Amino acid sequence: MAGASHVVVFLVFSNLAIAMGATPPILNPYVGKCKSSCEEELNISLYLHQVFAGAARNQEVILSPGFPNSFGVIAVNDWTMHATANSTASIIARAKGMHIQATQSQANGFAWFVPFSMVFEDSSFGGSTLQVMGAISGANGEWAIVGGTGKLSMARGTVNFTEVQPQSNPNSENYRKIDIHAFYTPSPAV
């Protein structure tokens, strides 16, 4: 014979099951939909200026373990980005990060692993960032955009780069034309 506690448990669960079946769940009408203006697309070309020697250098080696092929060398960078391949042009953004020589054998050439924050200084995206990572293993290549902040929040995309003729001394600097293609979700206006 069932005790009173069994009957109470049965009634509670029975009523709960009936209540759940009778009342449809409240659904958020925005689930799966954009609550703001959704994604926007960014297509921009800039010139990354890398100065690796001389008084105006914008990178510095912080670790050089002495392995063959400079394996393990780590340098920090604050490369500038301009609208043209001219160091006197206005700075649009800076690549603040590091690069690490990640290839041991000279037969394999070089491969600098490059993670950095592209920090915009211009008026349209000032203070916003793109988080970029990839490798430099030749004159041309591609990096991944793995995030962003500010007006470029939740960015994703690619940066294609091509080394262009340096303007002055090829032994101390170079320029890379970078083509940025990204999607981002701007913050909704409040």
C-alpha cells in the first residue's frame, strides 16, 4: 500500500507534467536572429612598415637563444601601417605584438610566427582592434583575423600580404601591402 509521501510525490510530478504540456514555453523572438544590425564587412588595403635596423626601428629582439637558423628568436614589434608605402604618411594603425622564428632547419628557410593586435588610430576605427595571427615564410602570405574589439567587435577574416619594394634601405626596412577582408559585428546603438 502506498504511503502518503508516495501519493504527494506522484501528485506533484503529475501536475508538473500537465502544466508543462499545457503551457507552451516562452520563446525569445530573437533566438537565431541578429538583435542589432548584424555583421558588416571590412575591405581595406594598408602598407605595413617594418624597420628592423637603425635608430628608427620599430621592433626589438628580446630573446636570442643562439640556435641554428635563429630558431627561437623572439622579437616584439610596433609596426606602423599607412595608406601608402611612405613612412611620412599618416599612421592608420599599428601592429603591436611579437614574432617568433619557428623553423629549425635552414633547408626549410624561415617561418616567423606572428601574433599581434592591429590597433587603429584613424578617426573611423580609432581605438578598435583586429586580433591577427599567422606566419611570414616568404614575400607573400596570409594571416587569420581571429577577433576584434571596439567598432570591430567579434571580427573574423583574413589579411593577405605582399612584400613591396622598400622605399629606402632594403637592409633595414621593408613594406608589406596588406589587404584586410573581415566581417565584424558592431555594437548596437544604445
